[in-house]
Amino acid sequence: MHISPFSLLDPIAREAAQFVGALSHLVPGALAVVLFTVGVRLLLHPFARAAARGEKVRSRLAPHAAALRKKHARDPERMRRELSVLYREEGASPLAGCLPMLLQIPVFSVMYRVFTGVADPSGQALLAHTLLGVPLGAHLAAGVSTAPVFGAILLGLLVLGYLNYRRTRRLSPQSPHLPALLPFGTAVFAALLPLAGALYLLTTTAWTFGERALLM
């Protein structure tokens, strides 16, 4: 029997779904989604701080690294050695920023299960809560009644995507530019999720934007 690696996260997702379900008995369901998302991001914040420090060092070293790549373009082995020495002397690693990104994969998998009701049948109670009259389990395609709420969330994601794209280009002018449409992929994905999932994406994207503004 084939077992998906992400199925190993199911026990965590079930516990998380039950926690959010219990929280939704104390506060409105939409607020429970936001509070739970903020709590998870607070737990991940130390990794984000470490990644930001590494990114600052790499940005400072970028001109030196570019010079080494140009100088040893015909000797890849020596270029790798020189770059390794450069990063080691500065206490930086070219891969230091990868850990937070890798952590986001299982975290997103858990959150997806929680906010789509996949994790635990009891999570369906959360999806029955409403935001401005729209159930948290509703999809954009459900009808005209969902359009205003989804439209506001998608607009927020598009604005955040644009601001993130501009800031990335400004802070890393020497790095290869991201495809112009890539930062807006979150909005496209949110349009396919239940309202609870879209609200999670808006909250975590806004957190990322604010966090990077403070750290960078």
C-alpha cells in the first residue's frame, strides 16, 4: 500500500483541527483561523530571524561572490572553494535561508488539512462558521454570494504579492529576478480553496510581509 509522506502529518493535523475547533467555540470561526495562523507563525519566527540574518550577510557579500565567479569562471572547482572560504569566514551559508522555506512545506500541508476539513471530521464544525454571512467551508465557485468576501481576500493577496515582488527586486538587485507572475500564485491558489484556507493564506502572507519589513 502506497503511503504519502504527507500522511505522516495526519496525527498533527488532527490535533491542530481539534484545537482550532475548540478555539472557535470561544471566538468567531474566522478569528480562530487568524489567531491559530498567527500562533503558528510566532513559533516559526526564530527560524525567520535566522534566515534574515543570513540573507543580510549574503547580500553584503554578493559583490565579492560575483567577482569570484567572474574571476574563476573557467575553473568551477576553484570557484566553489573560494566561495566556500568567503562564506565560512563571514559565518554565513548560501543555504541558510532554505530551512524556513523547507519548514513551510509540512506546515502548509498541516494547515491545508485543517482548513479544508480533511484532517478530522470534527473540523467540519469550524467550516460551518461564517465570515460576513459566507461559510468558512464555501468556495468561490459556490455562487455570487461568496464573491465579495473572496474578492476582498484575493485583492489583499494580489496587493501583498505586488509589494513583495517590488521589495524583492529592490533588496536583491543582483539576484535573478522572479518571474513577474510568481508572487501572485498565492492568490490563484486561494481562489481554489475553501474560505477558511483563503483566510489562512491572507493571514500568513500578511505576516510574512510585515515580518520581513521588520527584519530586513
